Amino acid sequence: MKSDEIGLRHGACPLKLTKMSGQDHDPGKEGTILDGSRFVRACLRKPVDRTPVWFLRQAGRYMQEYRDVRKHHTLVEICKMPDLAAEVTITAAEKLGVDAAIIFADLLLPLEPMGLDFEFQAGEGPVVHRPVRTAEDVLALRTDRAGDLGYVARAIEKVTAHFRDRLGVIGFCGAPYTLASYMIEGGGSRNYIETKKLMYSNPIAWSSLLEKLVKVLTEYCHLQVQAGADVIQIFDSWVGSLSLSDYRAYAFEASKRLVRAVEAMGVPVIYFGVETAGLLEQMAETGADVIGLDWRQPLDEGWRAVGHAHAVQGNLDPITLFAPLDVLEQRVGEILRAANGRPGHIFNLGHGIVPATPVENVQAVVRMVHEFRLEQRTGTRD
Ligand code: CP3
């Protein structure tokens, strides 16, 4: 086991030490920088032998193996059985040959220890039974039971024990705004009317809600990092519903606090949202090591907006996975050419894989990304 592995997996926070040396964000200096997985290195904008690749929602219904497990268990049951959650995580990552495995869990799990019951209804997505609508509802939310989410940490331990230093293991949570929107709307939403009503009309209840979320999510991420997660991804999936002014006024500070708290645990943070072209510059101000880009903007434009002091992750349109291979290859090539070999690009989709996606096309993208880098290296280095 390499020295960085020992540190990362057992909480000695080697990345924090690296950060104190002031070199982790300087691509020009290698010196004392730790060796890490290809994926973790890219998160920190260190040079890599080829672009790492993984996929949002890489374990899911598009995969037969997952559908087989789902025949016998609900989604939440799988999440709460560490052996099974680890198996689903590992199977997907190995079948695809990706560079990182995201732990099988769901964004909404922290709602339960906070006192909100929810379920996933077939074809409808998540449903929260008694949504948060008033200051009293916010007051009733508990923040003392994040430890109940220990089953996610147990699953991470099993995944890291399996992969060791072969590939990066990603823990995750929702960002405060996105989770608040589920709590208030009671599920997915088109216009976020109830969320914005509370936000605009009761700023005190709103900030108290986000504060409670930051507390629970920080503790939840801590459990995941202690269990061996190499990187934490924070999903602010629905933050694109906010204007830039509202993002600044109502969501940014809470996200920033969460990002910084997780980084202080010694792991890189990926901060991701959808329809964020107008928010990217501000999102980067959270200090996240990596910003996840959706597919609506060319990668180089997104990266410029984020600033080259951050790494980026993305940004293939997930529906391109339904295109003929030659079209798919063209789009993959466009993204890699836009990244231009700059350290700090992690190839991914701009959002999650959808259920009917052909698995062989996802595998083909992994091959394309791997081969593209190899060709480029021989072409430029020798
Ligand atoms: O490999 C993986 O990424 C799987 C782990 C994972 C799941 N959910 C399992 C899941 C992850 C990373 C998530 C995150 C998640 N959950 C997000 C953020 C990512 C994003 O898409 O922006 C969000 C918004 C949720 C909430 C959620 N969970 C929704 C809206 C739905 C229903 C939508 C749908 O696809 O049906 C889920 C259900 C869910 N979570 C599934 C999976 C594999 C599919 C349903 C099932 O198996 O029953």
C-alpha cells in the first residue's frame, strides 16, 4: 500500500499536509506531492497518464445486474445493506472499467434522520410525505442523528477494501439548496414555487433550514471520509433553478461552508449542478477543487468561467449515449480536445445515465477516453 493510501484511508489527512505545503494547486511543482489514484490526482490538477473517466449514475437501472438486485430489494433497502450497496457499486465500476466508483446511496437518505419520511414511487421519483412548509416545520427538524447514516460508511469501507489503490472511491451528499428543495416541494419540481416562497418570505426560517442541513451533511461527509472515501461529490443538481442574484443571496454561503468543511477533512471536493452556465463563476467561489459541468456549454467555455485554478468534470450529454458510435466518438473527441490535455479534467457526463441507455455504449466511451489520451501522449511528448 502506498503512503497516500494509508493516510487517505485512515484519516491522517495527507492532502491537508500537502495543502499546507502550498503545492497542491500548482501544476508546475511536483516535489513532495503525493502519488494518488489517477482520479484523485486529476481532482487536484496534478499530471496524469490519461484522463480519468467515470459516469454520474453509473450504477442504475440501465444495467441488468442492478435490475436483478432490484427485483428483490427496494432502493432504500439496498442502501441500508452495506454488503449489497458495496456489491452494486463494485459491479458497476468493474463492468465499465472506469477510474472511480461512486458509493451506491441516494441524495435523500439524510432526510430520514432529520425526521422526514420519504419513499420512491415507481415512475414518480422521490415523495416526501410531510414536506417542510413553515418555520415550525424547520424548527422540528433534528440535527443530532447523522450517525444513523453509518450504513453508508460501512458500505464505503467494503468498497475501499475491495479496490485498495486500484481506483478512486467517491462519497457524496446533496448540497443544502438542492436538499432543501426536496424537503419543501416534497419531491422533484418544475418551478420550485414552494421553495422560493419560503426562501423569499421567511429568510430566517430559510437560513435556519440551510444551517441545519450544513450541520448534518458535514457530519455525514465526515463519516464517509473516515470510512475511506477519497473524494466527496456535492450534488447541487437543481441549483440552476436560481438566478445568479438568488444563488448569491440564498444558497451560496451554505454550499461554501459545506465545501470548506469537507476540504478541511483532507479530501478533494467536486461541486456539481445542472443548467449552471450563469452560476459557474460564483460556484467556483465555494473553493471546490472540482466543478462539475453540464453539457449545455462547451467544456473549454465552462472551464474558463470556472477559472483554471479549479479542475472540471464533464460534460457529455447523457443522451449522446443513444447515438451511433461514430457520432458518440466525435462528441467524446470534442470534449477531450476542449480540455486540451490541461491537468485537471475528469471525463464524465453532464448529468446522470438514464434507464434505457445501452451499456455497451457506456463501455465504448471508456475505451474512447482511454485511447484518445494514449494517442495524444505519443503525439505530443516524443
Ligand atoms: O452510481 C450511481 O450514481 C448510483 C448512486 C446514486 C443514486 N442516486 C441511486 C439511485 C446517486 C449518486 C444518486 C444521487 C441522486 N439522487 C441525485 C443527484 C444526482 C442527479 O441526478 O442530479 C438526485 C437528484 C437523487 C434523487 C433521486 N433518486 C431521484 C430524483 C430519483 C428518481 C429518478 C429516477 O431515475 O427514477 C432517485 C432514484 C434513484 N437513486 C435510482 C438510483 C439508481 C433509480 C431508481 C431505482 O433504482 O429505484
